[in-house]
Amino acid sequence: MTDPIVNEVRKHRDEHARQFNYDLDQIFADLMRKQENSGRKLRRRKPSTTIESTSSARIG
């Protein structure tokens, strides 16, 4: 089963990535530039609660 909306999003994402030769650093920098230039006020979320260490769990 294919979803036309998912396909459209993937198409645009691929077109954007292709502009930067699929270089993740360049893609990220471009997205950050667009975000800064959008004029929108951005709210940063606090990181989610981390899972406690399982070092006390014993294996075997």
C-alpha cells in the first residue's frame, strides 16, 4: 500500500537533499538558515526524561 502524502513528502525531501549532494551537514545548515529567516518565534522543548541506567541489571 502506498500513501500519496508520504510519497509527496519523500519527493520534496529528496529534491532538497539532492541540492546539497546529500551532505547532511549542508542540509542541516540550510534548514537552520531557513528556520532563522522564517521570522517565527521558536520554542525549544526540554529534553525528555532519560531512561535510568540498567547497569544494575544482571545478565545470566
